[in-house]
Amino acid sequence: MTLAQLRYAITVANSNSMNEAARNLFISQPSLSSAIRELEEEIGIELFRRTNRGISVTPEGEEFLGYARQVVEQYELIESKYVSKEHTKKKFSVSMQHYTFAVNAFVEMVKQFGMDEYEFAVHETRTYDIITDVKDFKSEIGILYLNDFNHKVLEKLFHEFNLEFHPILECSIYVYMWKGHPLADRDLITLEDLREYPCLSFEQGTYNSFYFAEEVLSTYEYKRLIKANDRATLLNLMVGLNGYTLCSGIICEELNGSDYCAVKLDSDEVMTIGYLARKGTTISKLGQKYLEEIAKYKDKALR
């Protein structure tokens, strides 16, 4: 196995086309196909599935490419520092469910480290993508929640992908809505109270099992349900349709503004929000600082 073969495989995966990858690598298509075939034979797995419409990465290939990207990135860091003598920025990336407080913690961390020395990335994404982002080294840390309903399924997946979940805070369930909602002045809201209002839920794509839902009580039979894929859209739907979503109750007016509120749901459900990391790895200085900022929200969760 050579570094060139790893780079070839990564380029093919990014291009989804052997011809396009060959052009980007400035080599012939037969030479590239031969190099990929030799690599697959050596490692004993099929990296790509070839069809008339192009190629796609196999599940085994996704795992291999996660390690390959790490090797190539580390080599490029060494090369730029000791061979090219270039000044290379250190990188930090985090993937998360749609938590405003997690974004706010990221903002505070970036402010403290600055962007001259570091390159940052934040991914607000689907639950399964958070897990695979950490597994495939795209992100160092993943932020999500566990509860009595989903923990067995998700923990089985964590074990399969060699990941560990670390609790950060526990919180009750709240109804998040705009302050003009007819129920916004309540001290306590039941699911029956919410029956005539649309429940807003984050779309989970292919992995849309109840266990991957970002909202608790995902198996409840909601009379009206709207799915969306970003936080800004959900906020607009709250105002336009008197919609609501179920959340942790941690309010961040710095990012969402002061037009929204959280009211306690009449439920004994508890969410454990924590971070996901690769088993046996040491969290970077940037990652540790980010987790410190997240931990500050322990006392801000409504009770």
C-alpha cells in the first residue's frame, strides 16, 4: 500500500467518477483503475461499487477512506512543516444535532483561539451523519442526546464503530415556540394541549428510524407533523404556523433572538446530551476547550 494509492482512492471517492478522478490526478484512466484494483486486492475489500451510472463507495470503503484521509492529512502536515517549511493551520471540526447552545459554545471557543492559527468547521446535521462523521475522522467530536428509548440502538452503533459517548448534561423536555403562540404563557403544557398545532421535526433522510430522531417522543402519533432540514426554517414555521418542537429547554437568545420561549412539557422524559469521540483517542486542546464551553450550559438547562 502506498501513499499515492491512498490519494487515488480519496480522489475517486470525491469525484464519484473514475474518468473525472483520472483527469484531476493527471494520469490515465486505465492506470488509475489498475492502481485501485491492486489496492483492493491488497487490503481484501471492495472500495467502490461500479455501475453504468458511475461508482459509489461501499460501506467497507467508507471506513477505509476515513483512515486513509487521516493518513494523507497527517503526511501533508509533516510535509508542509518540515519539507516545504510552510506554516499550516491546525484543524478542528465538530458535528452536532441542531442545538443553538452547541453552536454558541463553538463561537466562544473560536473567539478564544482566533482564526489566524486555526481552521474550524461546524456541521449541524442528521443524527446518523454525526456518528459517521466522527467514525470517519471528519469531525473530532459529535454532539447528540441519548434517552431511555434510543440508547440501546445508538450505543450498539457506537460500539460497532469504535466510538464512546460521554454525558455532559441532563435536562427535562420543553416545548419550544415563538412568544406569540397561544400556549406561550402556560407554565406547563401537555401533548393533548399541542394536538391542534403542527409539531416540527428535523428530517433524518435515509436513516429516518424513530431511534435517530432529534426530538424525544418520536413514536407519539402527532396529528400534524412537518419535517424540515434546518433550524432557520423551523423558526420561521413556528411564527408562520404556530408550530412547536420539543427541546432541551436551553435558550440561547444570542443566536436565535428573544422572540422564542420554552415551556415545560408534562412528561417524565429526560435527555442526556453528551459528546461522541473515537475510542482511545486524546481530545485535542481545541476539543477540550469546546467541551469546557458546552459544560457551562449545565446550569442553564431549565428545570
